[in-house]
Amino acid sequence: MDTPHYDHLTLQDYEKVYEPAEDTFLLLDAIEDDLEYLNTVQPGVCLEIGSGSGIIITALSKKFPNAVCLSTDINPWACNTTKRTSLRNKASVDPIRTNLTDNIKNNLVDILLFNPPYVVTTDEEMNQEKNFESDTTDNNLIFSWAGGVDGRRVIDTLIDKLDSILSPIGVLYLLVLKENKPKDIINRLAKNNFTANIFKERRIPGEHLFILKVMRC
Ligand SMILES: C[S@@+](CC[C@H](N)C(=O)[O-])C[C@H]1O[C@@H](n2cnc3c(N)ncnc32)[C@H](O)[C@@H]1O
């Protein structure tokens, strides 16, 4: 799977939008590693939550050109950047500015991807100046990384909505950090009738990253 071009993105873009980093490329690598399985899914609808620069959903769109590829982000600049990245790569992605999957029809998504804000912070730090109407750089970028207690606030919200998001054959690839307590996440998913396993992991300086692959039991 080719890494999409992102040479059109500038330093000014990265003042407002999360710059592709090790976590981004780990999620891309995981998708590439699981292409044999994903080909059997024959996805009709793919969705990346929190698409940032858009390179992950763009790569998926290139791989599955017949699928409807959607992305969401609470950051309007990220939605704009995702669209530009898809166009730069002659892919088809429709970005939606929304919280997680709000306003998207239930049980539609065959392949769901999320590299969430996973950094452990206080809830106060995470919620500071929370105002989706604001377009300022600071307000937008904090939501790229601040995850609240255990870095789990957004992750746990997604887990509790997952049953209404995934299609019957749907699969989620979720990036988490060791500090997010992956085993605890797997147990929480099991209580919601999902089976999850550690599909891929990578240690980088200061972080131990995991990709969880999640499906219905
Ligand atoms: C760690 S960045 C990942 C960006 C990109 N997917 C990547 O891997 O490079 C997390 C992204 O999620 C977005 N985000 C945070 N909370 C969100 C929410 N509740 N709903 C939608 N997007 C959210 C942020 O604005 C940011 O673009």
C-alpha cells in the first residue's frame, strides 16, 4: 500500500492540524498488514474518526476505490486538510466536521479507524476552552492529543458507541498507548460483546503504541 503524498501540506497547516507521526504510520502499517483480511470484508463504507491530515483514510480510499470513504474530525482545519490530501492523491474522501460519528447513520461502517487523542492529562486540561465554534490553533490542536484521565476519555466514549457504529461485519483498528491500559480496554470491549486483540505494537522513544483490532463476538 503506497503512503499517500502529503508534500502539499505546509508548516502553516501543521500549526492547525496534527502532523503525521509514528502513531499515524503505525496505523497505516497495520492496515497494510491486514489487507488480506480486509479484502475479504469487501467494504462498502470506510470511516476514519479524527482524520487530521487525512493520509490514513486517503490510503484506504486508494485501496478500496469502490467503497464510500468518510472521515470525521472536530477540527475544521483537519476536515479541509483531509479533503486536500484526498484530492492530491486522486482519492475520494468525504470529510464531515463532527464529534466522533455524530449524525452518521447507525451500523453503516465496515472499516473504522481511529488514532485518538490518547495522551494522559487531567480532565481540566482536556476540556480547557472546549468550544467547537473556535477556529484558533491552540484550541484545535489540544484535542489532537489530550485524552484526560488515563488518556481514555474519547476512547471510552467510542467503545460505548461502537455497537451503533459498526455494521454486522464491521472491524475497528484503534491505536492506543500502554498508559491507556490496553488490557482494560479489551475487557471493556468484551463486556460490550466485542472481541479485541493486540494486532500490532511498536516501541518508539517515550511511547509504547498498540493497534487493537476489534470485531463483534
Ligand atoms: C492523534 S490525532 C490523529 C490524526 C490522524 N488521524 C493521524 O493519525 O495522523 C487525533 C485527531 O482526532 C481529532 N479528534 C479529537 N477528538 C475528536 C472527536 N471527539 N471527534 C472527532 N475527531 C476528534 C483531532 O482533532 C485530531 O485530528
